[in-house]
Amino acid sequence: MCAAMTMFDKIWDMHVVGEREDGEQLMYVDYNVVSEGPFYAFNGLRQEGRGVRHPDKTLAMADHYAPTTGRDRGIDSVADPEARVMIEQLAVNTAWAGITRHYGLTHPQQGIMHVVPAELGMPQPGMIITGADSHTSTNGAFGACGFGLGASQVKHVLATQTIWLRKPKPMRVWVDGTLGGGVSAKDVILAIIARIGVGGGVGFALEYAGSAIRGLSMEGRMTLCNMSIEAGARMGMVAPDGKTFEHLRGRELAPQADEWAQAEKFWRSLLTDEGAQFPREARLQGDAIEPMATWGTSLDEAGPVGGRIPDPGSFADPGRRGRAEKALAYMGLTPGMPIADIQVDRVFIGSCTNARLEDLRAAAKVARGRKARVPAMVVPGSMTVKRRAEEEGLHEVFLRAGFEWRDPGCSMCVSANGDRLAPGERSASTSNRNFEGRQGRGSRTHIVSPAMAAAAAVSGRLADVRDFL
Amino acid sequence: MEPFVSLTAVAAPYYFADVDTDRIIPHRFLRKPLSAGYRNFLFHDERLDAEGRERPDFVLNRPPYRSARILVGGRNFGCGSAREGAVYALQDRGFRAVIAPGYADFFRENCMQNGVLPVVLDESIVAAIAGQIQASPGSTVAIDLPGQAVRAPDGTRHRFEIDPSRKEQLLRGLDDIGLTLQRTAAIDAFESAYYRRVPWLRPVALRQ
Ligand code: SF4
């Protein structure tokens, strides 16, 4: 029993409650996060006469339907009656279930379901964290297995604190070297996806390793793990280290002083052992990564900002070729065009991928002293981020540059609350998905980092952020 | 949950790789109660034009495919957002099975939770079936879950693999929670050992 193990195997194995003959395992869940979406789960439990096993192990956030203006008017700021029902329903459902950690629309810590938990110190090394949304993988930044579930599975977690799953295989993604100026965690993950493909991680749990990853802040690691799902993996993790522990110390849901030493010892025992085998590995050179932008409607349709849109005819795989042709027609772009020449109509800085303080600082650094040429909005990931940013005066930088400064929510990431693009409109967006219609019917999305988004705002095109630093 | 045993039905081709759930159901419909009926939301933005009229050239609008109950998809079907609404929409429009070379994990599991059978066959076989149903629209495909086989319109039979317990669950229309609650004693025992190891995580109910 002393074979070298990966961090993923260690975490997984200690959560196995039982097993079926087909190999699916019943996994114990440390924490679960919901937003307004899985109302089906609560309705189902009620109808079936079932309760919630550990109400204090679920956190609930109003985010997808939260309007990003007029927060001082509370629920009256929600113009759409259906959206209002979604937000009110979450309050009713959590009260019914006894879930007291409900961060509703007017809560001082309200925010996006993948931003707020880390502020509370919830995600900790070694945990299994589920959520009613695929970007629950964000929590992997803390050395946890975080993954999303559909509404029926969320119902299962609420009722039993467990979930049936088939164990994925571990895959390690190395990013060595150091990142250049103007290159962020967002560019790293876009480069990884461009390398391994949108299906490259299917069936795997990723562990990001290497000096460029160690060099990332906790916020950067969250951006990276957030988009593991866009590489086809359900979860992605970074091993805990001093930065992780520093982040956790003193937070509301972190171990308190008397338990800290025991917790830290446990966390340190989780690291991947020397010599552990990964069935698949990929390796990138951090120094070679440039600021990136997507040009198509799939996350692997991306390239360095200094490059050109490829000719789909040059793709060997006919499936990929057809997809790229269709994507370019939808995006209204032509092969061979320099990516930096793509003109945008709007800029969105926000979402669970890139709306933390560090992201806003990076965008503000570019916006400072310049003027937006196209409408641009900044939507902080949480009330806490918003307050901190205002303490630093970032909102003034944005407002002076002509950007809008909004209230927290998912906003234009998912066009759920009125923040959306008009048909045919083109955005530079710090969110995570460039799918057809994601930001509104007929919307065209270019996924970029916060600094790149700010550069797009002040230049009206997908400019190279390095020219602005 | 409605049991799934066997099905012979018209199959509709939607044979594209990496079809994401935003395409299957745009997010704005996920706020609708199930009682609203999800059938109309399926592939909404491709199926209907901006005025809400059906696009006659969209595959599911073409008469031979209107009664389809099987969808033939491409690899990595159902990727992107974990939204279960994608499966509600398929199911509410009458689809009981999807045949594809592979699925995003979420999508496959959401199918299982709702009694929709996600059949996996080799890419070449799926391509052949897609070709056949495109060449003669309205032709049928037969799925036999107990025998784990698909009969293509050309009469060829193809075996597919499925986890035995998932198969059992689909055949009997069983709900996952009921099965798990039979293991409550094991969950209790797990918790008491687990929280000795990580006492700082102990839930309120287990603190004395
Ligand atoms: S910001 Fe976007 S990706 Fe993140 S939880 Fe909200 S809708 Fe999902």
C-alpha cells in the first residue's frame, strides 16, 4: 500500500462510501453549491417527501438572474417577472431546506456561485465539492475536486450528501517556465485548450503543475481551474501550497486556530507523490504563451493575438474543418485576417472566470488614463470584490475611462438578466464560452483575458495588450 | 421515471461534433417551470427564426422527422453547460434515446436520470446510420436495451455497451435516491470515520 499516488487518487479514495458491481462509486460530498437554476431539485424533494441531509453543507447564491443595476432597490430591480420568481424561489427553497447560507440578492456577500465560496474559505484541499453548474471546477484551485452536476444529481446530493460517479483518470498538464508580461492565467488555459482540444480532457481529472502554475496567484488558479470544463474535463486541480494556506487563514469557513495545525498537516499529505503515474500528460512552455483570443465558436478555436485566423482548409481533421468553416460564417470573419484587426462592438469584463479583484486590477491598469471607444462594462464577481475595488478606487478608473461599473451577477456571460448582445454584435468578453448565442441570439463572442478586454475597449479592436502596458 | 425497454422509431440526424447544450436549449428558457412544456425550447434558436416561425429547412421541422424519437448525434454530444433542461427539452419533444459516438459526462448522466438512453456506438457506425436516415428520411432505427443492440435502417445490428446497473435502472424506471437511501447505514458509518479524520468539517448535525 505504499505505491506512489496522485493527489486526485488520494482525495477520491478517501471519499468512497460504497461501490456497485459496475464500478460506479458512491462518493461523499463535503460541500455543495446551488444558484437559482436547480429549482427542479427542491421541487422534486418536496414532492417526494424527502429532506436535506446536511443543510449546513450547501451554499446558495442568487447570481444567474441577478440584475447588475439598481441593487439598492432590492428585488424591485428585477424587471423580468420570471427572473424575479427565480430569485424569490431560491429564498423560499433554501428556507424550506434549512439552508441558512443563502446569499440572496441583497446580501452583503452576494455574488457568483464560483466566486463567493472562496471568499468564505469554503473550498479547502482534499474536499469533494459539487455544484449545480459545470464551473464548480473553479474550486480545484484549492486542491479540491470540484465538479458540476445536473439538477437530478443535485437533488441526490441534497438528500444523501453523496453522489454516484465513475472515477475519472488523472491527467497532468505541465506549464513550465515563467509567463511573459501581459500574459495571465486566462491565456494559459486558452493555450492549454488550443493544445489538447475541447475534448482533450474528457474522462480525466486534470492536475495543473509546473513552475508557471506555481507562480499563479490563487485568483489566477481559479481562472485556470474554472475553464477545465472547456477542455472536456469535469475537474481540474492545483496542488495546495503556502499561497493556498495563506488565502484560507482566518476565513469564515476555514479551520479555526485550534484546528489549523491538524488541518494543514492533512492538506500537506495530499500532494501527488514522487513517481506517481498519470495515464496522460501534456506539457506547455509558459514562456511561449502569448495573450490569446478565440476567433470561433468553440474554445479550441483560439490563437495568439499576434496571429491570423487560420484557413479551415488547413485542418487535417474533416470534422474540425467543417466546424471551423461554420464558425467563421457565424462569426462573420475570413481566414487569414489578423486577429488584432477584429473590431468589437462591446466589451464585457466579468463572470466567474475573471471578475475577482486581481482581474479588475489588471483591466484597470490598461483603462487608466484612456477612453473606451466602444461600450464596455465591468461586473464584479461579488459584493466583496465590488467593495474592495471601490476602496482601491478602481471604479473611478473605469468610470473615468467611460466604462460602466455594475453590481455583481453572471450578467453578459450567459445573457440571463437582460445584459446581452444584439444579434450580430461582437464582444470581447472575459467569460468562458464563445458558443453560438451564448451572449444573446446571434451574438459573436471573443474570449480574452481582463487586460485584453480592457485593451479592446480602449482601441475598439482585439488589440495586443502588451502595446498598452 | 418511465422505464425504457425497447424502441423502434424514426431517427433524426443531428450529426455534428461538439454540440453544446446552449444549442440544445438556450439559457433563457431554463427559468420556465417544467409544467410550461420544454418541447418548444429544443434547438430553439436554430429551429425558429427571429419572428418565432419554424424554419422549414431545419431537420426537426421537416415532415419525415417530426415524429422522430431517436436523435443521431456526433461526438462529444451535449458538451458545455451541465443544464438538465437540455434533456428535459429532448424528452418533452418525444426523444427517448440518442445515438452518438460519445457524450459529455454531464449530458450522459442527465439522460440516465431522466430515462433517456444515451447509446454509444463507434464513430463509423454512427456515421453510417446518420447517412442512411439522411438518404431516406423517415426510416426507423430499433433499440433493444435488454439485448444491448441497435438495428440500423439497412438491417445491420450493432451491439452497444452500458453499465449493468444503469441498464437495470432504465429497464425498471428506478430513481437513484431511493436506491442510495437503502445504504443510509453505510453513509452514517462513513461519516463517523471521516469526521474523525477531518473534525473541522463536521456538520452541525454531527456535533454533540
Ligand atoms: S458567470 Fe457564467 S459561467 Fe459563471 S456561473 Fe455565471 S453563468 Fe455560469
